[in-house]
Amino acid sequence: MDTTKLSSKGQVVLPKSVRDAHGWAEGTEFIVEAHASGVLLTPKKLFPVVPAGQSFGRLQHHGEPKSLDEMNAGLRAAVRSRFKKA
């Protein structure tokens, strides 16, 4: 378990092992939430939350529409190729 200290300026340095494990680089912004037992840091989202109705249909598709079965097969193939055992 790593430890850290609070500086006189109220700063806390996250240990390198924690930053590396989460892929947090310099400049990562966090949402800070106070809880009874401590503090929760959550990285801010890169993009704002947008209602689904404002995002559906934004990407253009050229060609014949795919059936639900074809879309599901494509998703399964993408997941298999991304997570196949090396």
C-alpha cells in the first residue's frame, strides 16, 4: 500500500504506481467528493454528457442498412478480436 502526505498548499501527490495503473497523466482533472471515511477522486470525463437524442444518428452510414443480427455478429467479432488470448 502506498502512502502520501498533504502539503502546506493542500496538495496531495498520487503515487506513480497508482497513476500508471489508471493511465493518469499530468494534467488529468478530477472530481473531488467528500465522504465520511475520506475523499473520492474520479477523473473528469473528456466529453460532456449529452442526452442520447442529441447523439443518435450523428454518424453517417453509406451503403445498405445492416440487420440486427448482422450488427450483433459484428460486435461479437470485434470483442473476440480485441480480447483474444495472446
